[in-house]
Amino acid sequence: MPKMVITHGVADVDKWLQFNAGRVEAFGNLGGTNVVDHVAHDGSTAVAVSADIADVEAAMATLASPPPELGALMEKHGVLPPLVVYVER
């Protein structure tokens, strides 16, 4: 199962970290496991989420056109576009 890493900015890192359970659930809905949050060491608002993804193409399609509930979750978490996606090869 390939690992996916998504990087983006957030409005507030501490607030974003409080919503880890919601991210684990959202990635689970995308077939993801082993969801890990990462924050920039430099103290900026740059963050990343990594997960093992069963169906990368389906996950990419969902991220390209998020359903309303995912969009609302991202807004609640303070996610700032753009999202940059890296996939293990």
C-alpha cells in the first residue's frame, strides 16, 4: 500500500492538531491507515498528513473535488490551500 503525504498551511497549528481524530476518520473513508500528523519544525503554519492509501487514484479524485462534508471538515480544521500531494512509488 503506497504512502501518501499531503502538505498545506493551516490557520492555527494548535487548533488543527486538536482535530486528529477527524483526520483519521476522513482518511479511513479514503481507504487510509496509519494516519500521522506532522508540523513544521520552524514554527510556521505548514503541516503535513501522511497515510497508507489503498486506492491512490480514488483518493486523488476525492481530493480534487471534495464532497461537501470533506470540504466542511477541511474548513473546520483551518486548512489553507493549496494542497500538495506526494505519493510513494
